[in-house]
Amino acid sequence: MTYRPEIEGMRAISLLAAIFCHAKFSLFSGGYVGVDVFFVISGYLITQIILRDEDQKRFSLVFFYEKRIRRIVPPLLLVTLATLPFAWFYMLPTDMTDFSESVLSVVLFFSNMHFWQESGYFSAASELKPLLHTWSLGVEEQFYLLFPLFLVWTWRRGFRFSIAASCALFVVSLAVAVWAVNNTPVAAFYLLSTRMWELLAGWGIAILHRRGYMVPEGITSNLLGGLGLTLVVVPMFAYDDLTPFPGIAALSPVLGAALLLFCTAPSTWAHRWLSCGPLVGLGTISYSAYLWHQPLFAFRRYGGAVEPEPWVFLGLTGLTLVLAYISWLLVEKPFRNRKQMARNRVYSISAIGAVLLIGFALSGILSGGFPDRFSLAQQTMLAKATPSPKRDECHTGGTDYLAPANACTYFTPTPRWAVLGDSHAVEISYALADELRGQGDGVLQLSFSSCPPRWSSDTTDPCARWVKEAVATILARPEIENVVLSYRMAWALHGEHLDHYPDLPDEIPPAQQQDVLRSYEAIQRTLVDAGRNVVLVLQAPELRYGLRRLIRDTADFVDGNMTSVPRSWWLARTADISEWLKALPVPVLVVDPADLFCKKAVCFASLDGRALYYNEDHMSLYGARLVARELLRQSQVHGASLARAGSVQ
């Protein structure tokens, strides 16, 4: 097969886009489409290799799989082995267990399915997963296992049969992707069934070339090559994490890559640009570079309290390229050369690496993440930093939310209490219900993820629509006398604190702030006017960074009390909501967790050896129980109905 240097250039720009996207450079918000370009290239090259050997009557599955092993496995095992000491040093037991599972999935070629199944509300953030990027290798590996069998089987039954079968597979896969991106978006992103069509786009170009179809050199090839490059590059800047992907949006980079493969004759400017020395050199080491960048980024993020500065990621990108060149020179290149590395030696070394990784992974899974790396006090604290056991089942969000009429009711079908809010309402719901259980009472939980107070008739906004339905559900149930409102108001009014601490974020426009406060008051007034007793549970003080990192970095726990932020910082963070509450005309009762979690000068992440939080801002079930007990004490509900406060307290 003729060497095509412009393919290395395509790999280079796709690699840089993916790396800069994972570094969270806003300019490259759609850089993830680089992976789709890789898929098209893979489909093209694999088809060329298989059909060339098949036409020459020398195709061998054993030889084909040997070449894939030589190409993929040694660098992958090297990088995965290199992550182990960093995981041992940095990762807490829960994260180490997840990491061990991901190591096992990488070795067994199903990392895409693993990360699909792992996705969830409280799974580690994607940027903290060192092996997350291997999902794309999982897709390719599964394609390499299945497609040669399919292609050879259809090819031997005739050209037309093979074309028809492959086109049908392309159409089905694309249709599944379009459906899944709107119905099961996580599965759509990770699975072979929704990515197959991208690899088959490369198959289509390979078939056209083998049948002698070429675009004549000249204006047409220049225009089509330029169009292809545009279709690839523009989404790298225009798309972001809100773009439904893959599906229709993936057509642009896939079609662009296909056009580049089809039309970039040597005389075209696209070919000359993509074939320039620096891009070809970068493309040559692109596989190793892709493997190295995510572990470097993830462990740097995991080891720090805040998101690193852009210059840090530029430095890590430089280190990525250095490591990529070394591993290409010492691992990729010799392992791909049959004269330098015999088949048995390749298999033996790969088997040893795989056994080591599988042994580590199984030990990590069975031990629960090697907890003995941490002190008993740290282990105890981590074990008690738990969310509501009903969080996944009863919390909702998104466009396909759980209707309020079907929301979870705890411990009785006719509770006198309801808790309404965002994700901060989850733990307080369960903790309050648990406190009321002995009295034969319970709680209706109404919680919607990342949904601040919103009182609007906008039916296109799922959050606003859900709030209206939730309030209507409460008012339609006369047995509900008491309603607790629990929101993350500091975030709703000013934005996320993690990347700003110890400074204060100021990310929300004043008009949006006023809309949140108006909605907050409107919800309260609607409930009070309907005769309900309303309790505001204010937001618990945020931690300076994630609870588990805080535990990891705290060597000694004095009396089991772990400090977090200065109380003065929290007072400044919530100063406007405090002033707003003083002037609130609606008669409600106010319970402030800061009165329980803070002393005069400092707020705590744990008390008496028990974690008050689950992560950087959500209360643990233990912290929520303290607040629930204080709520009941203030409202004098032990054996009596809530006495409505005559004014804000």
C-alpha cells in the first residue's frame, strides 16, 4: 500500500485538537472530533490491508491480528504500567477501585463499555480518570476483531453483496447513533454500534480507491480537499460539550476526513500542507502521544486542589511529545518490525505485561482500592463520607426527568413533609425522613440536578417545567403540611468556587441573579399562600476542594475534626443572600448548617471523626442528619406540627 504522508498530517491535527480539548482550552472546545477522524483513517487503512491481502490470496486472520497486536498492545501496556505508581501514590481507595477496574477493561479490550457503565452522578469527573481516553481504543479493538471476518465473508460472496451488506451496516449504525444521541447519549458516545459508521466511512473511500475512482487533479480536487479540511477543522472550534454527539453533528468531521482521504492528490494545497515535515513527524508519534497525554493531565489534576493554569497543560503537552517520541523509538518502532522482534517474543512480552496488569487490577478490586495505604483515621473518615442510599434512584434531572407525580416517598405513602430543591435536597430528604420514621411520618423527595430556583412559564426549560410540576404536586396533596426548600444558592448566584478559591467567583450576570431570587421568593410565597409551612435549609459551607482529597492530604485529625474554609470566606460568599433574607416578607423558618458546621473562625469538613460532606459541597448523610435534627428541634415537630415562624429566623 502506497505511503500517504498527508494521513500523518491528519493524525497530527486530530491529536492536537484532542489534547487541547482535554486540557480545557476553550478555543478547542470541540477538539474531541479528532477521535472521529482517527476512526475514519483506521477504517480506510484496515480495509486497504485486508482487501490487498485477500486479492492476493494471502489474507490470514492470524497474521492480521498479529500486526494489530504489534501496533496497539506494547505501547498501551507500557503507558498503563507507568500509571500504576502514580495511582498508588495519589488515589484514594474508592478511586483506586475504579482505576483498577479501568485497568482490567483496558487489558481485556472493553474499556469503552466500562466507562459507559461507570458514568453516573457521583462517578469521578472524566478529567480525573487516567485511562478514560482508552475508550476509543476499545472501539477500534472491537472493530478489528469483528470487521475482518465480516469483510472477508462478504467479499468472497461477490463485490455487490459486500457493498450492499457494508452499506446496510453503515446506515443502521448511523441511524442508531442519531437515535441514541437523544435517548441514551452516554451509550451513543462510547459504543461500537454508534461509531461503526465512522469506521465504515473509511471503508467506503478504500473501496472507491481500489475500484480506481479518483478525483482528477486540478480545481476540483483542490476545492474538495479544502472543503474536507474545513469540515474537519471548524467543529474543533465550533462544537462544545453541549453539542449532541455523535450523530448528525459527527457527519462534518467524518465527511471531512473522508474527503481528505479521497481528494488530496499530491498537487493539492491540502496535501502539501498536511504533508509538511512537522505535521508528518507529529503524526508518526501520534498514537504514543495520544496514550500519554491523558494520564499526565489526570494525575496533575488529581494531585492539585484547583484546575491547573493553561501554561501547566502546555508544559505537560511538551512532556507528552517527549515521552511519545521515546516510546515510539524504543517500543512502537521495534515491536512493529518483524526483523527486530519475532512473533513469539512479542506475544511473550505482551503476555507478561498483561498478567502484571490483570494481577494489579484484581488485587485493587478485591481489596477495595488498597485501603492500607492510608491511616485508620483516614479510612474511617472515607467510609463515613456517604451520600443518600436513594440518590441514584430518587434524584432526577435532564429532559427525560422523573415526573414529580412519581417522585420517591420515604417510609409512608402519606407524608406530611416534602423537600424541594436541587441536588442539595437529596441527603436532607433521606435524613429528615429517617428522623421522622419513628413517628410514622415520612418525606416526599423532589430534587432536580443543577436546577436553581426557577419560577417561569417557559415550557422549553426542563428545570422551570419541573419546578412548576413539583409545586403543583405538593399543592395537590393536602396531607403535605411542611415543605423544606434546599438549594445551592451560592452557586446559583455567583457560580462555581473551586477554580477561584480563596477568591470569590463572580460568574452570574446581575439580571440572572435577580431572576433566581425572584423565583426563590415566588416559590416560597406560593407555598405559604396555600397554607404550607416553609423551612429554608441554607447551603452548607463549601469545602476548599473535594472532601476525599482533603482527607488524603490531612495527615493528622485532631479530635477527628478536619478544618475546611475560614468562616469569614463563607460569610463573604453568602453575604448577599443573607442580606436578602433579612428583608424577605414571606414568613418562613430558616435553618443554617453553618451554625452547626462552623466555629467562630473556621468551618469544618468533619466533626468527631465523621465526615460532614460527600464531596466539595454536598453534605454527607451524617451531615444531613445533624441538620435534620436541628430543623426538627427548631420547628418543634417531635410529636407536634410545625409552628410557623412569624418572621424570618
